[in-house]
Amino acid sequence: MNDRRIRRIVIVGGGTAGWMTAAALGQALQGNCRIDLVESDRIGTIGVGEATIPPIKLFNQRLGIDENAFITATQGTFKLGIEFVDWSRKGHRYFHPFGQFGAEFDKVPLHHYWLRERTRGDATPLEDYALAWMAARAGKFMTPSKDPRQVLSTFDYAYQFDAGLYATFLRRYAEQHNVRRTEGRVTSVQLREDGFIDRVALESGEHLEGDLFIDCSGFRGLLIEGALHAGYEDWRHWLPCDRAVAVQCEHGEAFVPYTRSTAHAAGWQWRIPLQHRVGNGHVYCSHYISDDEAAATLMDHLEAPALTEPRLLRFTTGRRRRFWHRNCVAIGLSAGFLEPLESTSIHLIQSAVTRLLALFPDRDFDPYTTAEFNRLTGQEYERVRDFLILHYCANQREEPMWRHVARMDIPQPLAYKLAHFRGHGRLVAENHELFQNPNWLAVLVGQEVWPERYDPLVDLRSEVDAPQILAGLRDVIGQAVDAMPTQREYIDRYCRA
Ligand code: FAD
């Protein structure tokens, strides 16, 4: 039988996507396949992706990366969720915590009992049942317990880190796992007669040939779009923000274990505290505000002196029509971009690499393999998109951009989820969705989408003393948080080299 194995892989781009892909493929293929990565220092990287979501822990663990060494190397901090300020309306704030709300104590999910107590006058915010938020608010952090009977097992966490340092960290790892790096600019892409990519040519005159090409070249999509014209689905009618201005500043307050997102008139501002500095950015819709005004808004809202000049980034929210086309797979910004509201870009890189390994091709490139990769990846982007749209469409703000997004047509799967919640407070995320019921609950309640009724089963379970159980849960959570170290104590104790 002919040997149809992939023998050479070329990765174009050395941003977060390029080096995450290189590290994962290098480890998985163990030197049995030549892997080249080409990147251009002159072109540089986006490098502002600094906040993540919990599955990133799995990516690092699979590579065998020690968490404390990683935190040290990337000036990282821990992230227990996101605080949303002024999103539903000015003066309102809520928290999207990682993990559950309380602990399940009955067949009916906790939030239905909470909804009933609310109708009876109990004003306790839902967040008070989230250990992640109670810890975040107190600046506390420790890793969760693995014992499901402990309340300390009910939360989860992710990281905030310097994306440039993470890429450097992964580069070292990848180079130890047989990845060869070439510095240089790709100037052309040469196709075979059948339209597959044959090689990329560098400015130096060098060529890199491959069986499989991974496009990690960022927004420009040098291979997937530039050479293969895979197409792009524009989602700006749902996610209208199309620019960001980013700046780093000094610490104005202790580094807290969470990201903050503050809504402004035509967008929103992120605050991501690392150990050595704070990352800030204003994401906005250029139809409603000029670049100068957007930069001024950002600078006016910095808590401490800036460390860098403001940097402008332009983007089109949406996704590549085909993420995998012929012998080219787009990973990272070349595959699409959903704005950074829930810190999902690095996760989408991680899941694309994992999916590529699960559907690894041979040189025949079975069209079913490609189709399955595209189907699953498309579904994932659409689900994340809908979760992001929820933050926009449910708002009571008065500025033109906010009125526009409150009135726009929304995708049908999101309308379905909203209708379920508005009716009986029911949450209908499927098991394999990235954002699960507790995530939807946090944002639905946070954006003040109130159900008309709670689950009718609640009133049929008269033996459940919900007020007492809920009060008991709050006490247990409070005691657990009191006993936790502050994030700084935790990092000083475990993450100093
Ligand atoms: P890039 O960083 O653009 O890297 C592209 C690479 O391709 C570079 O190495 C470049 O040199 C190389 N290249 C390009 N053209 C050529 C050529 N001709 N020859 C050779 N090399 C070439 N993600 C998160 O998870 N969390 C966040 O909080 C977050 N915030 C973000 C905020 C904003 C405003 C933006 C725009 C993105 C954010 N992201 C975030 C996304 C995150 O920054 C990216 O997903 C991540 O950095 C991956 O980028 P990339 O590697 O695909 O592209």
C-alpha cells in the first residue's frame, strides 16, 4: 500500500495561534513529521489577547506545562470571571463567574428557588451563591478542591497573561519538540495543478514545501484567503464593533483575580490585570464614534499612567466560510474573529488544534474529514457568537448603538434560548456547548432578562426548605472564602521562580 502519511507541515505565523499549534503538533507527532514555522518579526503579532477561559488549563496540562512555572513566565494572574459594569444600564453591574451557582440540593436547579424567593422579597443577588465571585470580590484565590462534596469544588478559573510572553514560552517548548522556526516574510504561495498548496516562498528566496499547511497569519489569512479564497462570513450586523484601541498602564489597585468590562456609549472597555501591568482596550463601533474620540475615552478611563502609546486595531467580526480548505487549515485570527468580550479567541485556537488532531488527515485529504472539521468549527463559532450577542441585545441603555443592538434581529438559536428563559427560567444549552447553563444564567440575569415564572415544580416540592438551604449555602461559601489566601499571597507562595 502507498504510504499516504503527512510528512511535512508548514505553519505560517508565530503569534499565539502559530505557537500554540506548533507546540501541540510537535508534542503529538513526536518528530515523525517535519514541522516548519515561519514568522516575520517585522510584521509582528496582535499580542493583545490576555484573558482566557477555563479550558485553557487543559491545553497546558496536555502539554505537561507546570502551572506555577507558566504563571511566573507569563507574568500571569488567575481569573475567576468577568465583572460587567454599566452593561444592562448605567450604574448597574454584574459578574459572570466561572463555575456553578451554589451547589445543587434538589431535582430543580437552584436558580428556580432563588427566583421564587425573589418574588417573595428576598433581594439577595444571584452572585452571592457563586464562590468564584465571592472570592474575586475579596481578591482571594486558591485552586478548587477535587472533592465534589466540598463547596470549594464548585468554582473554576482561567488565566490572564502577557500573550507575547506566552508565545515565547510556547516557542521554547515547540523548539524542544522538533519544530523548526524560520524568520522571514512569506511573499508568495504556490499552488499545485489541483489547487492544493505546494509551497510558500520567502523574501530570502527560500521555499518551504509541505503536505499540510496551517494558516496562522492573523487577520490577513495569507493562505486560506490570499491563496485559496475560502471566503468570509461577515457578522457585523450582529456584532457591530469593528475596532479597538489598546494601551497598557501601571497598576492603580492590587491585581485582582478577574477581568472587568465597562460599557461605554459606542462600545466597551476591558481591564485585564497582570502581575506587572494592566492591559486596557476600548472596543468600539466606528459607525458611532471616531478613532480619536474612542482613544480619548480609553485614556480618560485609565486608572493609572499609561505605559505604552495607544494602538489601533481594525477587524471584521465573523468567520471564514471554510476553515479547512484543500490542504490548508486556518487557525487563530485567520479563521475568524468574534470580539474579545468573553475572551474566547485563544480558546478557539485550542479547540481548532485539538479538532485537527482528532481529524488528522493523510495526503488524500478525505473530503469527509474536511467537512466534519468545518461543520464542528462553524457550530462552535456560531454558539460563541450567540452568547456574545446576548450581552448586546438585552440592554436598556439609551445611546444610538445600544438602541440599535437592542432592536436588531437575532439568530434563531439565541431567540429560542431567550424564549425558554423568559417563559419559565429554563436554560437549554446542550452538553457540548462551550458556554454552559451557569454561564447563560449569569449573563441573562446580569443583563436583567427576567423570567415570567419559575419552574412549576418548585411549588410542588413543599418539603424543600429553600430559604434555609440558601442561607446555609451563603454561610458555607462565606466561610470558605474567608479561609482562602489572597491572590498575591497565593502567587508569592507558589509561583515565584
Ligand atoms: P497574530 O497575532 O496577528 O499573528 C500573526 C503571525 O503571522 C505573526 O507572527 C506574523 O508575523 C505572521 N505573519 C503574517 N504575515 C506573514 C508573512 N507574510 N510572512 C511571515 N509571517 C507572517 N483573545 C483572547 O483569548 N483573549 C483576549 O482577551 C483577547 N483580546 C483581544 C483583543 C483584541 C482587540 C483583538 C484584536 C484580539 C484579541 N484576542 C483575544 C485575540 C488574540 O489576540 C488572538 O486570537 C491571538 O493573538 C492569535 O492571533 P494570531 O496568532 O492568529 O495572529
